[in-house]
Amino acid sequence: MVKYNYSLVGGFEVKKTLIIAGPCAVESKEQIIRIAQKLKNIGIFYLRGGAFKPRTNPDSFQGLGDIGIEYLLEAKKITGMRIVTELMTIEQVKKYADKIDIIQVGSRNMYNYELLKELGKYNKPILLKRGLSATYEEWINAARYINNDNIILCERGIRSFDNSTRNVLDIQAIPYIKKNTNYPIIVDPSHAAGNNYMIKPMSLAAVMAGCDGLIIEVHDNPSEALCDKDQAITIEEITEIVNEVNKIDKYLK
Ligand code: PEP
Ligand code: MN
């Protein structure tokens, strides 16, 4: 199976499933550097972590903001990992686009066309998350608003009638996007499931279905995570997933 060539987005690995991992939010300098080092040690080169957090509840932790970006850059300097983080406003894009390796557009901003157009001005890889209940067509149109050569679509679960889980991972998005577009597609099982026990099976299912990568929330102390702790998996659990994905990559080659 042909995987997207991530050297196009400055990737370390070519034709392998790309794995992005890290906490939901940057909580402190020590936390992000510590987790980054642990992830680097198991062969992960892309670090996620939100500085600007689009929280559904205004009373929830809103992220560290500018200082969070500084801590991410510090983690990058120390580990050499590439940084994946969400920017929510045009001002943030103007300020940080040059410094971040992959800019995430969150689900809640998929329809923010002014933001998408601004992002298109920079030749930066953009991780475009699918809106909470966006159709494939709306999602692809959002990518067309960005209109650069470096767009990665991200399926992160869609709303359903059943609230037993946070969202439902739409595995069908993988073959659909592969058949109908040239965009690579990565899968975020964390925001789809909303719980930790589904992350491994959903990750492996997505890789078998042909996704180009995974973005997974990991914390070295999930019960203490300030954000999305129920879906955070441990370093041991992400290690297992990395090992299994490596096996599938070899098998699918
Ligand atoms: C996130 O990745 O932390 C996030 C907020 O995701 P989403 O936009 O998919 O809800
Ligand atoms: Mn999260």
C-alpha cells in the first residue's frame, strides 16, 4: 500500500505511517519536555500539544497560550522533534506560522474560511481536522480554501445519536478521501473515542484501512492531565501501538 510521502512535509520517515503524539495541552515547560523526551525515545518524531485550546466549556482549562508555544519550541530545541499545534486566529497565524512545523486547524475552526485563507499564504503543512459534523464535501472544500500543497486531512470522529462514546470514528473516510482526493489522511482516535481503551484497536483498524498517519493523545500521568484525561494513553500504551503499527507497515508494504 502506498503511503503518503511525508518528506513533502519535512518528514523523517518516508512511506511509513506517520505518528504524532503528545498531550492534549501543554501544561508546563517540565511536562511538555518530559513527555517529548519519552516519546522521542520510542522513535516518535512529531510532538503534539495544544497551547491555544478551543474548549467546549469556557470554565475548562483554556491552554497556556503564547507561553505554551514557547515551551513547545523549547521541547523542539531539546529533542529535535517537530511541533504540531493548533492556531485559532489570524493573529496567531501571523505570529507563529513560521515557527511551527505542522499547523493544526481544529474541528471547531474547519468552517472559519478567513482563517483558512490566511493559512494558505504560508507554505506550511496544515493538519485540517474534520468539523464535528462536517460532510466529506464540506471538509474537502475547507481544504480547497487553504489551497496549498501541504494539506493533511484528519478524521477525528463525528457526532452521532449515541453518546456512549465521545464521537464515532468514521473509518470510511479513509478510503473515501484516498479515492476522491490527493490529500493524505491521518486519523485521531483520541477525540473520536473519548476514552483510553479504544485507542489501540481504533489506531490499528485505521492503519489497516490505509490511513497515512495517526495523531494520538499521550500523557505520562493521564489521571493528572488538565485536559481530555479520559482519552489520554500512557507511554507504555503508545509504545505498544508503535510496535504494532511497525508490524502492519511491513505487512502492507
Ligand atoms: C485537539 O486536537 O486537541 C482538539 C481540540 O481536537 P478537535 O479540534 O478535533 O476537537
Ligand atoms: Mn484533546
